Amino acid sequence: MAQAQSKPNWFVIGISAAVVVVLIALGAVVVWMNNRATDAGPAPKGAIINSDTGAITFGKGDKVIDTYIDLMCPACNAFEQTFSEQLTTLAGEDKITLNVHPIAILDRFSAGTNYSSRAAAAVYAVAETAPDKTLEFIKLLYANQPKENSTGLTDEQLTAYAKQVGADKAGAIIADGKYLKYGVAQAQAHNIQGTPTIELDGKTVEGQSLQEMFTKVDAWIKTIK
């Protein structure tokens, strides 16, 4: 006896197809949101800016130091006060290559104003428009560093400090927020979990304390002639 052929359940098939479409759409949304979260925005450009690594480079020496800094970070300020003069001098004499990476990992400590991102963007704006004023600008920002859990400096204050060091053209870029995403994206790209993060000749300086890290950097500097 021939068996009766079962008829396709078009309702079930329709529901299954709809579920598949929804899942595909959700997947697309997740990918889009992830891309948005890691979107670096436009990369700053300039004679001293490496748009691939985010480094702002000074000097052409064989010995290389990379500093990953957050302008809201008190420990980064301590590093600045301890080593900036020596490193600037050595870079100026081409005894070292100093790669400064302004990043943003402390936006959560600026009462919703994303100061770390805005300050990093301001540094890139200065590096792009007035390269020789960059280190002076960073020094000035640290001299006027806001406390954690404050609102940080305003864009108008950042622009005023840029003008103070002679980087007048940076103001328009700061106001536009052109590089606002770049500091966060660079922190993620380099997997920076804390600041300052220091690399000496490509190797990250390890230490149980800030003092231990500083001691290793100081020893490295003393090897340079």
C-alpha cells in the first residue's frame, strides 16, 4: 500500500525563514556596533606622526623608547616630571628615538567629559599643525593636569594652551573633535591596560611598582652616550 505523502507545513517553514533572517540581521548589527566601538576615526597626519602606530616621533637614534601616556594619569605626570627633560635632550641630539603615544584609558575619571580622549586628540592636533611645539604642549598640559574625577580641561582651555605654545592652528581641529576617537582606538590596538606603559627597544618595562619601572628606565638612559 502506497504511503500518503506528507504536505509541507508552510507556516513552520515561514517562521523558520523569518528566524534566520532575524538572526542574520542581529549578527549584522553586532558587527556594526563592534566596528563602531573600535572605529579610530581619521588618523592624524604629519611629518612626525606615524599614522599606523599612533607614535609621535622625536629624534633618530638607534636606542628607542615608546611611552604610552594618558593626560589624566597622575603616574604619567610623575614620569613626565622625572624623565621628560632628559628624553627631550637625548632625542634632540639624535641619541634616541622617542615615540610618544597619547592614548585614552581614563575617560571614566572625567565626569562624563571624556577628557582623556579630548586631551589626546589635542596633542595630535598640535603635532599635526605645529610639530616642534608638541612636547612643550604636553609639558603644559601636565603642569595644569586636572584631578581624577573632575571634569578636566575644557576644549577652550586646551585651545588656549595650544595657542600659548604657538600652535594656533590646532584650535580648529580641537573644536571639530576630529581625532576624538583616536586615543581610545590606539589604546585598544596596542592592548594598553595601564599607564604609563613604557617600552625600551621594543620590550615592555615590567615592574611591581612605579619606582621599579622608573629605576629600569633610569638605568637604560644611563647606558646612552
